[in-house]
Amino acid sequence: MFRDVVSAATSTAIFSRLMAEIDWQQETLFLFGRSLATPRLTAWYGDAAYTYSGIEHPSRAWLAPLSELRQRVECLTSARFNTVLLNLYRDGSDSMSWHSDDEPELGDNPVIASLNFGATRRFRFRNIKDRSKTLAVDLDDASLLLMGGPIQHHWQHALPKSKKPLGPRINLTFRQVLGNQAAEPGSGEDQIES
């Protein structure tokens, strides 16, 4: 975990720029014959296409602020990334349910860098085989969480809803997508919380 990867003033400027320049979308998932809006806004940028839970994300040119952030993250982590999934959690009612980032095009042991701006949110992990084993970490403004190695094989992660009044949060998850193939619809990441 890296904290304060940029100054508070820089973080505020980045947050404002991303809010204004990103093409945020409310995606729709189709589960059990129903269409459901995802409980957050998202955007996909990068050199490779990607599909998860039946949602197709074509490759899309990097915007200048995203390229700058990718360079900073690559410098800090010594990892290479060719895509970024952005999530905008507008308040505590927006969330991400339990999942592992285990799509084949991410490779056997994907490295995912999670960069955060805005409100602090509690990020949770649970063991896939023994769900009573859990961990939690607060993702603060300007923090970077690196998930690598076999973590996706053994742990799921989530950003649960919060009843506390929370401001908006932008999360950027940098990934290395292998090739340009899309995952099977419905695999891996993202399910609707009830």
C-alpha cells in the first residue's frame, strides 16, 4: 500500500479533472433475466478491449491525465499497464460486490494497481475457501493498493455500501490485458449487490 502518492492539492486537482473529462457511463448488467444498473459509474480507457459480465469495453485512446497517472503508477510499482478501469462511487450507496479479477486475458497472476481519489472507503477481502477469513483496508485519498501474485486465486474483494454520509470517490484500476481478446460474458468481475 502506498499512501500520499500525490499532494493533497494535486489530488484535488486530479479529482476535478477526472470528474470533468472522463466519459462516465452507468452500465447495465443482465442477471437472471433481469437488467440491473451497476451501483456506480464507470469508464474504460487503454490499448486493449475487455469484456466482463457481458459488458464490452472497446479499446479507447488514453486521455492526458490518465497517461500521466499510469506513468506515476508504473514508476511506483515497477509494473506495466495497458488499460485502466475507472469507477466513480458517487456516495456511500454506490458499491462493488464480491469478485476476483480472474479473467483469462489478465493472465495467471494479474497485477492490478488501484489508485484512489476523494472520499475514504473501506475495501474488503475474503478468502474464497473460508469466507470467515476477512481483511479490510481503508483506501484513502491519494492511496495506491497493489494486488498481485496469486491473490485473485485465493481472495475476493469488494467495496461495500456504507450508511455513513460519504462524498464521491474515483478509483482507477490499472491492468495489463494480454492480447486483445474479450473474456467470456458473465465471467469474473462484477455482480449486483442486493
